[in-house]
Amino acid sequence: MKVVKFGGSSLSEAKQLRKVANIIESDPARRIVVVSAPGKRFDDDIKVTDLLIALHGNKVTGLKTDDAMEQILERFESIISELDISGELLTGFEATLNEYLETIEDGDRLLDALKSCGEDFNAQLLSEFLNKTGVPAKYMPPGTAGIKVTDEPSNAQLLPESYDALQKLDYSEHVLVIPGFFGVSESGQVVTFPRGGSDITGAIVARGVDAELYENFTDVSFIFSAHPGMIESPHAIKEITYREMRELSYAGFSVFHDEAIEPLYKNKTPIMIRNTNDPEVEGTKIVADREFIPEMPVIGISCDEGFTSITLRKYLMNRQIGFTRRLLQILEDHEINIEHIPSGIDNLSVIIRSNQFEGNTKLEDILKDIEEHLEPEDMYVEEDLVLLVIVGEGMKEHIGIATKTTSALSDNNVNISMINQGASEISMMFAIAIEDEEKALQAIYNNYFQHVSV
């Protein structure tokens, strides 16, 4: 039994939905389908989710909503028309949008309700089309499926009892089509997962029904060892572990939402990344364990932009009990999340995503508090940093990874601001200046993958 999730590019227009229907029909084991909202049809196009966010913006700022509403309905109308399915769907979509706009006064609640419509409408549409093509299908909203979540707008967290409800789903007579991206709180509110959350829904459902395989269809056939936009013809990964994928997703790999791995990791449900436009290719399989290739200790390299580091120096810092705790408390008080904490005996750095600073004032306030409470001898800030991460389960068994990597960067005149290795020994992080990003990525890729066939 397979749970299948289709991304926005797979459902962007009528011809894509036809491909999706063929994929579902081609394998009777595909019994539950999770869908995203329609994505971009071409480079300059706008995703339906972004159109819905614009509709919300117009409403809460007192602007007219007619044009934004029309753009959204036109996207669905074009699909409905080309697939020759009931126009009553569009009438229902318009009524739902108007109901939300007229009845939900809280801005955050309205945003969640509107954002959910892209997935919700697409699920209804695909279900209707599957039935037309002869595949018995049933639209099942998350509330009916039993996907219960916490009540913080745009940050839904699954309630554990959802798995008991999902286990009872009956998919014997119909293919179930479930909208991704949102759940329903105990008070009946629509609450969305963080953006990219259709992957999260798919993973939750796959675990809940104890699927043998979770297939995630997107617009690429493989996960690659490096970003294809920065490396020409990168190595295609055939098999990768959950831990490796989690590290790479965190560091900027956008093929698979990093939080979506957690539910499947616990059940060891394998994940297959596949291409809607080339469904015959098996793609990349994400598994609990894999066979390691000695000549490939590193499986992937990724860069993520937009980081700031704060470095403190103080003689005998290691002798001061509670120093790190007090630093973390200051950051917590300012609601700042930390990504990495490289340290030495007399120095300590914290690496933070820069988007957490609301202008320079917040950073200045944090530095002032650190100065006042910790009295460092020296403190400095580096901004516009890139985190370059190398990942591989084989790294812990392979001698000389750090030397090989730093030599590649040094040979290409890339300065390293700091290095940090994860406790699991399957990843190593290097902070570098943003202007060195592409050069650094190319240098390390050549070092590890030049001899590997694509």
C-alpha cells in the first residue's frame, strides 16, 4: 500500500493533472493521495498560495478583493474547463472564499483559512477528475481524515491521537484524496503547517496508515549531491538515509521538507522521490540504513544563505560555570533560535538566521544584554554568512575529511570563518562569506564527486 503526495508543479494546470491521474491509475497500490496547491506553470507565474496570501493582504488592509479573487478563480476555472468536469466546483470555491472573507475577523485565522484553500480546492478537483476517468475516488478533508493539530496559526503541530484516527481510514473502495498543508484544531479552526507543509501531511498520513512506501512526486527525478543550478550535471543520489536527508534539507535542499522526515523516520517507512513528468524513473529512495560506498564518504553538499554569527572571547571562559546557559537565556529572552554553537576554551560563537533580527535594533539590544550580563573581553559580529554543509554517513569511518575539505577551500582562496562538526559525525559545517559561496561549493564538489559518474 502506497501513500502518494504530489507537489505544486505536478498540479499546476490541466495537463499536469492528467499525468497525475495516469500515475495513480497505473498502480493499484496507490490508495491515498495528498495534494499541494497549484504551483507555477512557467517562470514568471504566481503560485495559487501566493495569490491567496495577496487576497488576505487586500482584505486586512481595506483594499478591494475583487481582482485578487478573480485571479484565484481563473486558475481553477482553466483547469476545470480543460478537464471538462463540473462547473459546480467553481461555484463552491467562490462561496468558500467569500464565506471566509465575510465571517472570519481575526487576521491570522483568516490567513490560515485562505491559505488552506489552494490544497483544499485542488483535492476536490482531482477527486472529481479521477472519478471521471474511471478511478473511484473520494475527497477527504483533513478534519474528516482525523488530522488534528494544535491551535497556533501558521504553525500547526500534530496531536498524537491523529495517528489512531488515520489508522481507521478505509481506502478499500476508493482512492482517498486529502488536501495537504493544514489540519483542524480541537476547536474546529483551520490551522496550517509551516510553508511546505504538504510534505508534512503526506508523511503524517503515510505513517498513520502504516504505508509500505511513501512516494513524493515533484518536478525532479532525483535528489542530487549538489544544487543543479550551481553545479553542472551533479551526481544523482539513488539512495540516502533519513539522517543524511535531514541534514541536507536543513542546509537548503528544497526537494523535501525537512520536518516531513520525522514521522516516517520513527516508523522506518521508506520514501521515494519521483518525477511527475518522468514517472518511469524510480528516483531517490530515502531509507533508514543503506550500504555505504567507500569511495563516496560524502553523499551531498549544500549551502544556505542568510546567517549572522556573534563571537565572544573571555579568558578562562571554560572555568565559568553557567556561562553558556546565561548566553542562551539572553537569546531565549529575545526569542532568538540558534543554529550552531562552535566553541573553544576561551571563546564561543552562536550562529543565528539573520531573518530573526527585526532591523539592527534587535541585534543591538542583544549585544547590549550580552555585554552587561556576561562581560566578555571581546565580542564581534559577522553578517551575510553562508553555511556550507557536507553530509555523509561514511564520514565517521573515513580519515581526513576535514583536511580534504579545508584544503579544497584554501586552494581556491576561500576564507573559513568557523567550522563545526555534528556530534553524529555525519555532517560538517563551514561558515564562509556570501561572495565565496559558488566558488566554495564547486571546489568541494570537485574534490568529492569529480570521479563519480552521474
